Amino acid sequence: MEIPRRTILHAAGGALALRASAALAQPGGPDDRLYEAAKKEGQLTWYSGILDQPLCVHVGQVFTAKYPGITVSPIKNTSQVTFQRLLQDIKGGAVQSDVLTTTDASHLTYLIGKGLVVPFVAANAAGMIPSLRSFNGDGHYQVSWVGQVTILYNTNKVKAADAPRDWPDLTDPKWKNAITFGSPNYSGIIGVWTVAMQERYGWGYFEKLNKLNPLIGRSVDDAGTVLNSGERIVAAGNPASALRSAARGNPLAVNYPTSGMLASPSPTAILKGSPSPNAAKLFVEFLAGPEYSKILADNFEQPLRADVAQPAGARSLADIATFSPSLAQIEKELGPNKEKWRDTFGG
């Protein structure tokens, strides 16, 4: 799943800014019939392992504004919890969600292997950044978020000159009782991070972190909350949520690691046997379109399209070093890493 820097944001330097209009474009063109079929269903449920609940709700509201008569019920949780909930639904004989978005692409590999995903290629996907568009599971899913993990710190507690600048810096003994991060047993993107860090530094990296008595949350976004409280002062966490928090006046700053930031695509798929298959297809079209990427950019997330400007204050993925383990590596190593995590951190 390595994403070349030259292609991850194709023509990023010349990306056109999407100017928001007061009224969103009304349905039209080739999706007219799909919209009419979706209106008969009237609603859809979205199991989301990305963003946060308020932002997922906002995405649903903008979708409904564009497609009146179809409401979205977003249920946000960490990706591992979301996937377990889906498996429970399937075991119970009733798929409750129409659309699944996860930060752990191996979830989709499992579901595809079981025949539980509806193949669908959104027409709007043609406008996505080429490297993201090509990550589609042979037409079974599409990228709806680029998960990122960087170094965060509390600016009231840590001077910029003293803040960690690369991944090995987080293991410095001076951060004992001062560091926080999420858990791969709950967060998909943290799971991918463990695979990447083990590949780079070996599992000894986490054993060093454990000696610092870290505060371990669930989600990758928990780090920002803990830093804001001052309970811990440095973290591995999501730069987008940290920048959103900083824009509200909180004392958070982001350091993009000098050796590279984890940037991992998160897929969305339509679930077989769901209650609202047409509404699901229309929603997946929306997630590939410009309005959704504008929402991402407005909230400091990386847009998925080159015709949407980069978020204010955030660095483009084209301008920084990035890395990500391959899907094969994630599928092979994530399960064993969760066991090693429990052995190392106790949970």
C-alpha cells in the first residue's frame, strides 16, 4: 500500500480551489435514476471508523441537502469496534449498516473473501487523485479518508525547540509519564502504525515506549484530548484532529516526523444484503465527489481530489515524506501485533 509521493496528490501544486456555494448542486445527470431509487428507501446507515461523530453527522447533513428525502444515520466508533459490530450483525442474520468505512483495509479483504461486499465503482471516482483512485480492491471499495499519524505536543508544556521531531525521539526517557497514543485493539490506523513502526524499528520500539509508562487510549484522536488536558504532553496522533483543536484555541501543535509520516488510505464499501442498497451507492458517489472533499479540507483533513484546495495550515502529502505498509503486510502482521501489544502493554 506504498503511495508514491509524486502521485499521492497528482498536480497538487496546481490544484484548483473549490469555491463553496450557498446552495449545493441539485441531483442531475446519470445519477437521476439512482437518486429516485434511493428516495424510495429514504435512509441509510453508515458505520464509520473515520472522522468523529459530529463530523460524520455533518457529512450526512450535506448529503441530505444535496439529495433531499434521504437521511444518513452515521455510527462512529473506532475501526476495530466498528468491524466487530458488523460481524455481530452478520452473525445475527441481519446487516444493519449499508456502508462501512474502516481504517483497516484488511477488514475489506475479509469481507470480500466472504462475498459480503457489493462491487461498485463510483462515477465520481474518476475525479479522485490517481494514486487514491487506484486503491479500490478491484472495484469493491474506494478510499474515503487518508489516515495520518504524526507527532503532537502541548505547546503550553513543551517548547517547539524541545519537541520530538522524529519517531525515535518519542522513546527518549525524558518523556516518561508524559506520552500518550492509541491502541491497535481498537483503532485501525493505530494498528497500521504498529505494523509500520515494527517494520522500521522492530518491536523493541514499543518495548522502549512501554518503559515510559504511556497513557494508552483507544482512538488515534484520543491523544489530542489528553494533551489538551495537560495529563500528557507529547503523543503519536492524528494531525487533522489536532489542527482542528488548535484552530479552536487549544494548545496543540503538529510535528511531521523528519523520516516520514504514516499516510494510510481508508476504504469504504457497500455491504451485501443491506437495507438500502441504492442509497448506499448514492452515498458512495457523494464520498468520491467534490462536496465531501471540501468538507474534509474545511476540517483540516486531506481532500481526495486535486480540484479541492489543501486545508489551511496543514501540509500537503505531496510536500512531506510519507510511508505506509502494504496491505499484505497489514494482513500478515496486524493480528500478531495485537497479541504482542497485549503482552507488552497489558491491554
